[in-house]
Amino acid sequence: KAGVTQTPRYLIKTRGQQVTLSCSPISGHRSVSWYQQTPGQGLQFLFEYFSETQRNKGNFPGRFSGRQFSNSRSEMNVSTLELGDSALYLCASSLERTGNEQYFGPGTRLTVT
Amino acid sequence: SQQGEEDPQALSIQEGENATMNCSYKTSINNLQWYRQNSGRGLVHLILIRSNEREKHSGRLRVTLDTSKKSSSLLITASRAADTASYFCATVRKTGANNLFFGTGTRLTVIP
């Protein structure tokens, strides 16, 4: 099976702009989670989608949003970008919501200037 | 915020030696998992240990869990240069939520 794919892999945006990142989970996986990784805060959970519904959300401002489509593909959107949003954004998928291992994509490196 | 701390933050050893990393966490857990990350890439799942287990092995990996101390350790035996990476522990809480709470990570360098 193909692994988790994320597009684009690298992105440079300017403060105030918005950005959309995409994630395609492993075929058959229904849960998709997003994480932000920065040198200062480490790996932090953003949100989880399952069956097109947001099931869980981390402690991030409303500028961060996401959605999941019927084929389980997911997108996350960040509006009004700030310099502090520069990070590696990781998507992970799992078969169900069992709390078992998650399979991570390579990430999207977002740089905000 | 992160779930816990890992120590050491960085570890440098010679090829063939064993590497031990420790993880402490804060709340009751369903399970604890270890992941590896190579140089700013995605994370790779290594091993999962459930809250009712005390020790688990997978190849050259040995994980222990002490729920009374809220701590875990990962031992990599007979290390190789290819083991050079960052290692993260992650917990799944008993709340039923599916998300992972990550530790701060240990940067392991194995010198050939």
C-alpha cells in the first residue's frame, strides 16, 4: 500500500496570507490527525478527523481549521498567517480510532516571511 | 503543550554500543508509543506498549513501562549508524481520544 502523502512538501508564504495543506491517508484508513512541529514547542496535536467529522481538537487558535472528505483525504487551512506558524506540519492516519499506531506522512515545511 | 519530558536531550555513542532513552509523562495512559524521526521528516512508529504491560521487545528494541512512576525507557541494542535519528515517546490517554501527546525527544547520534 502507498503511504501517507502530503502536498505540497515545501511552502513559503507571507504574513497575513492563508494556506491550505493536503493529506492523503493510507488506503482504507479513516482517521486523519494533524500535528505541528516547531523547535520551540515540539510536536503538538492540531486536530483529528474521522468520517468527515472533527473528533478532537488541540489548543490552537481558530485560524487553524481543517476538513475531511468522503474519501478520507484531509486538508488543513491556516488563515492570516503569522511568523510563528512557520513549522513542519505532519499528517498521520490510522485505520480506526483505537489509539494504536499512527502512520505519518513526510510533512509540509511551511515558512512564513 | 507536550505530554512529557525525555532525557537525555542528546546522546552520542559509538556503533555497537547500546543506547537508552527515558521518557516521563504526566497523566494516566492507555498506551505509550515510541517513534523515530530522521532529520525533519515524518515519524516512523517503532513499538507500542499498553498500560498493563511492563516490557516489550521488537528486534533490537526493548521498551519498559512503569505506570507507578509514569515513565518508560527505550533501549536500542548493538546500535548502528543508521539508528541516528530523533526518538520520541508519545502517549495515548485514557480519555478515548485518538491523538498522541509527544515528549520532547532525544537526538541520538551513532558514530561509525
